[in-house]
Amino acid sequence: MPDTDRANVIAPPPIIFAVSILIGSLLDKVVPLGAWKISGTIPGVLLIGTGILLAATCIRYFRKAGTTANPYSATEAISSSGPYRFSRNPMYLSLGLIQLGISLLLNSVWVMVMILPALIVLHYGVILREERYLEAKFTDQYRQYKNRVRRWF
């Protein structure tokens, strides 16, 4: 019997971004677009560090709410404090920041460009599915949260 108490996302979001980075790196080798005109080391490290810190904070707030960040597990509660007061998807924002930082470290235009397809896959394959699941499971509580907090920022 299939497990119906989960969002049925197409892939874990970190995998979506990792594949996006890999494809961007491969495209960089096959169809190079040139390097950045500015050094990306310090901004890249800062973006990656900010992304990691934001992701760790999000995980802490998931645990505090009594739920998990694992999209293949049942959600037990809606996390609406910490970064979740400002965005319904701060964890995914953190992954985008990390990819942006990696693009700067690698001086790769393609890795940066590949953020857009990653976000499209994330939107249709993860976010919309999670939102349908959360609305079905938490009904009015989730609708109120959705009306109060923006999807991104």
C-alpha cells in the first residue's frame, strides 16, 4: 500500500540543485561562455556560507516545530517561525544562494544560468506538490499561513 501522507515530490531539492550545478559545469566545458570580470572568491564563499547558515537555521526551526525537512516523510506541523515568518521556502532559497556562490567560485556563467531551470523544476516538481499536500493535510491553518507569508521573500 503506498504511503499517502507525504508530498510526493519528484526529487529531493538538494539533488535538483546538485544536478543543475553538474549540468552547468559540463556545459561550461563544452560551450564555454567566459569567466566573470570580477573575482568571485570572496562573494562566492559569503553566499555559500549564508546559504549553509540559512539551511541549518531552517532545519532547527523544523525540529522546533516537531516536523522534518525530509520531503519523503510525513509533515507533522507547519513551521511558521524564524525564517518561515518571511518566506514559505527559505530552505530552497538557501540552495539557490549556495548554487550562486558555487557559480562565482567556479567563474561559471553556466552554473549561474542553470539556477533558472533548477527553480522551474523545484517549482513544479516540489513546491506545488508540497503546497497541495500541506493544504490537504492542514487545511485552514496552512491557508492562513500561505496568505500571511510569501512564497519566496
